[in-house]
Amino acid sequence: MTHAPQHPIQVVAHRGASEDAPEHTLAAYKKAIEDGADALECDVRLTADGHLVCVHDRRVNRTSNGRGAVSALELADLAALDFGSWKTREAWRGRDEEPDWVHRPEDAADTSVLTLERLLELVADAGRRVELAIETKHPTRWAGQVEERLLLLLKRFGLDAPASAAESQVRVMSFSARSLHRVRAAAPTLPTVYLVQFLSPRLRDGRLPAGVGIAGPSIRIVRNHPAYVERLKRAGHRVHVWTVNEPEDVDLCVDLGIDAIITNRPRAVLQRLGR
Ligand code: G3P
Ligand code: CA
């Protein structure tokens, strides 16, 4: 069954096609592009030697065979780790038959730590327009360095100064208004997304931090407070929702006129939307 929208909805692969392949690896992003995702979501953190890498957690313990905080490790330390095998173990749990994703030695290049630079190269070589939604993690710890490095890297790829927000291939997301403010101050035409996990009284009327055009509420907020989406839209904001994996939540997003669905299952969501 499909639930086709009246207006285009962007499908964004959250950490890549992260249900099928290990999150934040080249394997997951290649799969998302193959699956037809319109955009890729990634979290970025700074290593001890100043490289931006795509890792969600503060530590590498959950998604690699190593231990420690990303901020305390150098890129060479991270490059020695395996970011793929954990997913195979997870996929095998409770199954008798081989799961879809099995990490093999020949996958090592696609399941080592992913730098943002390598992800930008992948997007540049995708052969079609693929957008990128980059989330700054831990922006307070580094006092502006995450945003500074990010903008330098985007500049190298010619992505830091789009003619307008609507034309931009990249957007920057954060739970931190301060991080988005830094991005806007240095790159005023780059679109920014304010992520909302808790609907505080301050946010309920649909206002966002100054200059931010896009709201990023969780699906839980959207389910519990559909009127919030209406207020955001009335205020002229676009709405990108995370993390939407269930068909009934996709249908709800369609009915509410959401602009982008961020999902671990891009293929299934595209099918639900009739694409
Ligand atoms: O896309 C926004 C979403 O990724 C925010 O939550 O914890 O998955 O980074 P998290
Ligand atoms: Ca994220």
C-alpha cells in the first residue's frame, strides 16, 4: 500500500541506510544512494587532531571494536578500527538464517571510519543530485571549531555559499542554537535546521531561533502535537522530521504536509510514498 503525498517530500537516509548497513559508513551511504534517497544525514565530530568524522556517539564503543571518546582519538587511531562487524552481530541476534547484512573482510574499506571529506566526495560522484544534512554534535566542547572546520570543508567542495537557501545542496542541523548561529554568521545562505527533542513552552508557538528556516522535531513530538507542525508552517517554516521508520508515521507526515522524512529505511519509505 502506498500513501502518496500531494507535494514532494524529501526522503533523507538517517546515518545512511542504517537499518541495512552499519550506520555512518560508506557502505550505508552507498546503499542509501542506490536505494534512491534524496538526501543523506550524518553526524559530525572532531577528532583530537582536528578531522571531522561521521560518528553519532561521543565514544566509539557501540559502533566499533575500539573504545574511547572521538575527541580523544586521532584519525589514525580511528582508521585502525572496524566500524562494521557490530552490525553483523546485531543482525544475527535471534536468527537462524543469514541476515541481509554480513560484514566480510572485503568490506573493510567501506566500513572503516568515515571522514566528512570522504562523504562529500561520495556525494560529488553520485551521478545525480544528492543532498546532505549535516548535524553538528558536541558543538559547545570545541567553541566554534566544529563549525569552522565544517565551513572550510564545504568551501573546498564549493558548497558553503549557495545563491539561496532553496538551492543549497547542504544544510546544517543541530540541537544547539548557538552552533546554528555560528554557521549563519559565517555562511548566511546556508540553510539551518533547529532540531527539537522536547517541546518546551518557549518553542510551542512555532518560533525558531533567529534566522533558522527549518524545524526538525522528532516523530514523537509530531505524533503528540500535530498542531505544533501547523504552527510552524503558519510561521513560514519548513519541517523535517526524524526518525520516521513506521508506515503509519510516514502516512502521518504526508497528511501533515511535512517537507522531509529522515529515516533509517529509505527504500521502504520511498515505496510507501509511491516512488
Ligand atoms: O536527524 C536528526 C536526528 O539524527 C537527531 O538525533 O540522536 O539520531 O542524532 P540523533
Ligand atoms: Ca543525527
